[in-house]
Amino acid sequence: MPLHKQIGAATLTLVRGDITEQDTEAIVNAANSSLLGGGGVDGAIHRAGGSQILEECRKIRATKRKCPTGESVITCGGNLKARFVIHTVGPVWHGGEGDEEILLGNAYRNSLLLAAAHHLHTIAFPSISTGAYGFPVERASAIAMKTVSTFLQNDSSIEEVRFVVYSHEDYEVYAYLF
Ligand code: AR6
């Protein structure tokens, strides 16, 4: 059962599921700086979305050597239901001594800014950095919710932000904070 709550004029949704199946205008990819694909969410998005997404990533790479941690770029959604994929690079968890928390917040905020700049109204996020990059989900989910909530309180153009959490355990963590 999805959970919903109102933040300003927008709806925040929490659902357990697969990011590649979402019907929001944009879905967010938990990418790496190369933008050339990988495992987890990244692998699933490129597999489901087809080669057009990778072609656009390569074009971006031709002008921008890499996508730095905390930043985001946008491509088409290829064969996905979502018309766009916003690729963002979350931080690798190094024990929290560095600026992992700030960089994770930046990844969410910059993805929302990019969506708003492209006049998109609905966007779905996976749990960035909490898989291969090892960010503890309890901390990451709190940063995700705080960053998105703050953004929605100040931006009226986004109508829905959906958190799409894959595992039952992670869903419980998100639901507790929701
Ligand atoms: N839909 C939604 N969530 C998913 C899906 C899916 N289809 N598949 C996995 N998850 P990860 P990261 C969850 O590793 O930690 C890649 O190789 C997963 O259970 O995808 O940011 C990139 O190329 C976990 O909770 O992203 C990078 O090199 C969450 O999504 C690196 O991994 C994020 O896991 C990025 O690592």
C-alpha cells in the first residue's frame, strides 16, 4: 500500500517497488560519475530503458568529462514509461567522516532542481547510495526526506515526489520516518 502525505502543494509518496516501472515523468538513476552504467538501479534502468539512454549519456560525457558526486544530468527515458531519466551520483559511504551527508542531500536537491528546470511535475527516486555505495539506510532516508520536504515547501512546480524502495527492510525504515 503506498503512503501519501501533503507537503505544501505537492504530494510525497512512499511505495515499495521497482523504479523502472514508475509512471512519473522522470525517474532518478543512482548512477556513478562515469555515467556509463553499472549494477543495481543503474543496471536495471539501462536494461529496461534500452540503448538510447546510454547514447545520451555518452554525448553528455563528450562535453562533461564526468558527473561529480552530488550533481545530476538528464537524458530521455528510452523505452521506459518515464519520459526522462535524471542521473545523479550519490556519495560512497566512508564512515560519515567526510561530507557524505551533504553530498547525498545535494544529489536529491540537484535532481529536483533539474526536474523543475525542465518543467517536470512528477519524479520518482530510488534510495540513492544505500546499495553498492554502502550509505546506512537509516541516515540516508532521513536526509532524503528532509531534503525533499524542504524543497517542496519552497517550490510549487513539482506536484509529486515518489520514493520507490526496493526491499521490505528498507521500506520499513522509510515508513517509520514518513
Ligand atoms: N528499483 C528500485 N530500487 C532498487 C532497484 C530497482 N530496480 N534495484 C536496486 N534497488 P544501488 P548506490 C535499490 O546499488 O548505492 C551502481 O553500480 C537497492 O536495493 O543501485 O547509489 C552504479 O553504477 C538499494 O537500496 O545504488 C554505481 O556505481 C538502492 O536501490 C553504484 O551502483 C540503491 O542501490 C551506486 O550505488
